[in-house]
Amino acid sequence: MRREDYRATLILMIGLLAAALTGFLREAALAYELGASRATDLYLIAFTLPEFVFIALPIILLPAFIPFFTDLQLRVSEAGAWHFAQQVAGALLVLLLGVTALAAAGAPLYLRWLAPGFDPLQRSQALRALVVMLPALTMMGGATLAGAILQVYRRFARPALATAIYNVTFVIVLLGAPLAWSVGRAAWGVTAGAAAAFLLQFSLVWHFRPKPSAPDSERKPLPLPVGVSDLARVAGPLAAGYAVHHVILFVDRAMATTLAAGAVATLNYAYRLALVVGQLSGLAVSTALFPRMAEQAASQDLSGLRSSLAAALRFVWLIGVPACGGLIVLRIPLVQVLFERGAFDRSATIAVSDILVWYAIAVLADALCQPLWRVLYARRSAWTVLAMNSLQTGIRVVVNLALIDPLGYRGLALSAALGLTVQLLLLGQVVRRQLGPFLAAGWWRQMFRALLAAALAVLVTGLVVSHFRAWPALSVILAGAAVGGLTYLGVLRLQEKRLW
């Protein structure tokens, strides 16, 4: 990795850390207002479709748009690339307005399928909340496209901070809006947060637009070798792959509504807490390196692409493995500090902590998948993405059906860990066939040493937690994280000196 790559990764990590901290604040505010109750289940069911689209937009749009925009910059001109971006913006606006209209018309039907455990009044309340959230789809689409353009220009700060702005706006509306219905305040928080994320990025994108060299009346449309239809041919299979992969979000929540009240909320809190491992490792470095990987793929620089991939996986492993272990050991005091107040009681803390182990493993596997996905995106292997996502979702649905009766919502969390681990192993083999061997023996030795250091650090952290369990939860977290982190870094340093 080059110096600028490390700088971009650091910026993204800071932004994603801000997103994670404000995300905890958002979840803590939600827990304070609604707890792990049926009201939280109701909000999450209403938010399922907007959340599905929010997650889909960067997964589909960035891998499809950035390689085309970069290619046009190199082959045509800066103005040509921006002309293409304007075409994409218009098409995206029409598409998202259509999705919004269809969602509003079809909501009464799909909410019946999505929430089989709800009664008619609860489904009606979920529909009211969903209608308030629907305008956020278009605004988040604009925010995602603006963020993609900024990433091409290696401006990662605002895209990384967009989620933090969304979270802070959500909390302000949830806690301060003059509405009696708390679920309605949460719904308005979604829409206001999306608007804030869009405005944050659009103002900088406007600064980067090329200045016209002639009056608008004298300019002619630029002939481009690619257009929106070409992007659609790449984005279509990516969208299908995403839909197949993330339909499990609908399946998990639909199954959870048939369990005890609060099961949907319990799964959500645990997953959100575990997600920070993936954001600070896999997402950060993959986002920073993707523009370069797209350039390497466009120029057929397979050697450079293999080096970028190995560097990204090394970074994810060195950060993600100890973070995952620490999250598992410190899970109970973490949930206490972040969520246990207001409507969120001690029983909710135990329930969330119970499944956090499986979600931590699942998110670590997903983080290691992120650089591998970027290789397929850069090489425009959209149909391979679809096949891999279909396989992973199929595994999880089967495991869900097998485990939900004996294990309840714990079975859904275990299913996530199994499905994403299998996906990681298969995805690595697919990328190896495309690029050839990309992990040398030295890479494996270094990662094994890191694994040993992380295991020792987790052991020491566990001893600290066990010995000082009578302390306040925050003190246990700080002591355990400090001792475990220093142990991990110290063991790595000692290993390097010994080898040297």
C-alpha cells in the first residue's frame, strides 16, 4: 500500500469510527425510547425496506459507477466523465422515485408477509412509519452518487462522515421532535438524516465539477463510448446479487416476529454492535483501495491487483481478529454501557450479549470478504457476484429453518456466522482462479503470528474482566481494552524483533 492509501484508510477509519460511535448513540437513543420491545420491532419492520435500499446503494452504485467514471477520465476527458455522471444522476432519480411509488402502493401487501407475528393494528402502525421514511430513498441515492464521485477524487472524509451526520440527525429528531408517538419520531429521523447526508456531500461535489469553457448555448453533448445502459448491464447483476444476498434481512426479521416480543430488536442491537468490527477493518481499507484497484483492473495490471488485495487482507486481519476477540470478551459490559438504561433492562442486556458471539464471527468473515468483493467489482464480474450471493443466502435460509425451532433467535445469529464463513472460503477460491495465487507464504506466517498474539490478548482481557467484574462496566471495558490492546501490540513487536 502506498502512503496515500494509508492516509485514505486512516481518514476512512476516523470517519467510520465517528459513524460507529454515533451509531451507538443512535441505538442507545432508540433503546432508551423504545427498549427491546414490540414498539422497537414495529419500527425495525417499517425500516426494513429503507434499510435494504440504503445498504444496496453503495454496494451496487459504487462498484458499477467508479470504474466507468475513472475509465472515461483516462480515455475521454474530465468533461466527458462528468457528462456521464449527469446521465447517471437523472436515471437514478427516476429509478428511486419509481421504487418509492411502488413501495408506497405495495406496502400493505408485503408488510403482511414481512411481519406474520403482527396483528392488524401493528401492521397499520408500521405502514404509517414506512410512509414517513420513503422520501429518504431518493435523498440517500443522491448522497451515495455524490460520495462515489468524491471517492474518485480521493476525497474520503465527507463520504465517511455522511453516516455520522445521518446518525446525529436521527438522534436529534428522535429525542427532540414535538411528536407524542416515539415510532413516528424515529421515522422522521430517518428522512431528516438522509437529507443531511446528501447536503453534506453535494456541496463538495459541486466544487469539483468542471468549469465550462464555452457558454451553455454553444456547448454540444459529448460523444461517449459508454452510457447509462452500459452501467445498467453491470449494475443489474450486482443488484440481483445484492437482492439475493440481503433478502436474508427480510427473512430473519419475518422469522423473528413469530418469536417472543422483542426478538427483532435483540437481533438488531447485537448485529449493530458487531458491525463496528467490519466497518473499521474491511470496509475502511476496501473503500480506500477500490479506486486504485479499478485502475489496475482497467489497465490489466494483475500483479498490482494481487499486491493491493494481499495488503488489504493483511490490514483487515491485523485489525479485525483482535477486535472480534475483544468484542466477544467484553460483550456484557459493552451492552450495559451502550444500551442498558430507560426501557432497555437487564434481561435485554443478557439476550443481546448471548448472540453477540455469533454476530462478531459473522462480521469478521464479512470484513475479510470485502477486499475480495472489490476484486470482482473492479473486474466487472457481476454474474460471479450474483452466484456467490445466491449460494450464501441459500445456506442461511436452510440453516435458519433448521435452527429456529430448537434455538430461537440464537439460531438466526448462528446461521449468519456459518453462512458468511462459507462465503469467505468460496470467494477466496474464486478470486484465486481469476488472479492466480495472491497470498505468499510470508503473508500466512505473518497472519499466524497475529492470530497467536490476538489469542493471548483475548486471554489476558478475559482474566481482567473476570477479576474486576465487580467494577463499574465502563471501568471494566477501559481496563480490559487497554491491557488486551497493549498485550496484542507487545506480542507482535516481540515477534518482529525475534525474527529480525
